[in-house]
Amino acid sequence: MGLAKTEIFTDSQNEIATFAKVFGHPARVAILQYLFELNTCVCGDLVNEIGLAQPTISQHLKELKQLGLIKGTIEGTSVCYCIDTDNWAKMKRIMNAFLDQDLSKNDCC
């Protein structure tokens, strides 16, 4: 299998691709939606709410945390998660700038 060769792309291109990865799986989208709906930290309710096995939920939470869109705190024996509002706002700015590119200037095809 070949390498991704991310070094040949700009930092901005890599950042957009990393953020876009969040939306590449419906479980991550569902987790984010649930966290936004509750607007509070969630400790362990995700398995029942999302309907996936605990290891699967844990893997998606790990990815979301690595991307910086959620943060977790340890409370007793469980980890509680919530949206990292600063990083979410940063992602929105970056993705909006990318998605708001004007196609009306394009005379192709």
C-alpha cells in the first residue's frame, strides 16, 4: 500500500482533509450531534444512544479527540466527553472558507 504523501500538500490542504475525516463516518456525525443536543458532558450514555458496541464507540471517540473536536475529563471510573468549542469554531472557519469558494467565476465546461 502506498504512502499518503501528505508532505506534498500545503498545511491548509492537510488541515481541511483532517477535518473532513470527521464527517467520513456516520457514527462520528451521530456522536457529535448527540453531544450538541445535550450541550453538556456525556459519561457512558453513547452506547445506548448510538446503538454501536462500546469498542466501536471508543474508537470513534478516540478519533474525534485526536482531531481536537471533543475533549474528555475523567470522573471516577468513566471518561466524560463534550465538544471542544474553541476547536469546533476553528474547524468551522477553515471549512467555511474552503466551502465558500465562488464557483460563478468558473467558465469551465
